[in-house]
Amino acid sequence: MAAEAAQVCTEEHDDTTVGHILYKGPIPFGGGDDQWLFLPSTKKFDLSRGSERRFVVDCDEARYNHCGFMIDPGKSVLIIVDMQNYFIHPMYRDHAAGLAAVEPTFKVVERCRREGIQIAWLNWGIAEHDLKVMAPAVQRGFSKCLGWHVGLGAQLPDRQGRCLFKRTWNAELYEPLKVASQPGDLFFDKTRMSGLWSTEEPLHEYLRACHKKTLIFAGVNTDQCVFGTISDAYSYGWDCVMIDDCTGSMTGHNAQELCEYNVATNMGFVTSSTAFCEAQLV
């Protein structure tokens, strides 16, 4: 397998000119053992860091600003953000984009399981202490007194529990997605839009301890908790991949498109569930 992988890499190494510099072979980004390689002949980015197993995703360059990428499945994690009752259940809001993301997310989860990519569910889940130390700006976003939402920690009707408190019905996975979760999946709570805002966040500690390098993102809302987590992941040095039709937003103002543009041109890569599920393993 190693020899075959080396042969594939050799075949992909062509000359290319960037500015006035002629490159003979792959173009490195980063240093040491943490490099990406750009392969000129295929215009793909190799994020696999020498792995013998490479998951190769082809992308439409005109749509996504790149022709594709390859990752190491064993060092990758699919992170599904905030697909919770409170954010997408029809009793709370009309989140058409979030509901539309459910079916493609099923397919991506299934493909990840086949290739050994870890599944992680990242959800809002606060406790009383978190509420007491919550930053003012975060509280404002959920403020009942200002006329929108109901306030973090507020008691919801019936048996829905307190708003986004851990282990309450409103903070649970949206019911249709529960069938996609399995023993062996990881569940992480967060107390901010980003699940990686602090090195003490459970997700942050897990990714460091297990030496995961590539994070694949799905969930809602694209421009808030998904993008917030991607932004921190990018700053801390993880590879970021966002699957566009597995994310959704209610914001309007071209928020989805803007996030896709920023991720595809700066913070990482964007692809579709179809391209991801049709990827080749070499």
C-alpha cells in the first residue's frame, strides 16, 4: 500500500509556475511533519501527511475555489454542530435550511463510518455555573427582555427543560438524527458559539490528545456556531472542511454564501455531501 501511495504521489508531481518561480514537484504549505502539499497536475491539496490511506475528494474548482483535497481518515473527525431540538425542531422555529441538511448529513455520517472517520456531536449544553459566568454578549443573543428567544436557562413549557441546559429535551439531538448516532460516537457540550474557544473545552482536549488533524463540519447555524468553531479551529492549526449542504442558516443577508467563501478561500475547504460521499480511497 505504501509503495502504491508513493507511486500515486510521484505521478501527480508536475512542474508549475507560481509568479516567477518554477516548482518541480509538490508545493508545501506549513513546516515539519505538519505540511500540506499542493499537487500541480491535479490541483488538489494533500492533507494526508504521508498516510498510507488517503480519502480523495474531487471538487468543482469554479464553485469551491479548489479542485479537491485528500485527507487521512484515521486523523479526521466529522463534527456535527447544534443539530438540536431547540435550533431546528419546527415547534421552536422554521429552520428550512437546517431541516434540509438532515438527509445529506445522514449520508455523510454513513460514509464516515465506513472509512473509520470519528463522528462527534457538538451541542450547546450549559449548567448553572456556566450561566453565572456567561459573557454579557452571549446572554444578549438569547435575551428574553429584549424581545427575542427566551433567555439561556429559562424554563421552557411542558417537559422541555431549561433552555439549552445539559441533558434536557430541548438540548437533545433533533429526533430524526438520533437514529444516525451510535455507540462509539462522541458527544461534546459547549457554552459559546465556538466549541473550541478555550483550550479547556472538552472537544479541544480530545482533538489534541488523539492527534486529530482534519475537522469536517456540518450543522447549524452556518454563520454562527459552525463558522465560530471553524474560525477557532483554523487559528489553532487544524485543517477545516465544511460540507455546504450539511449546513444551514436562518440569518439571510447571504450569510451562508459569505461563510462558504471565507472558508473556501482562506480557512480551509468547502465541498458538497455528494462529492464527499463519492470520494475515492487510495
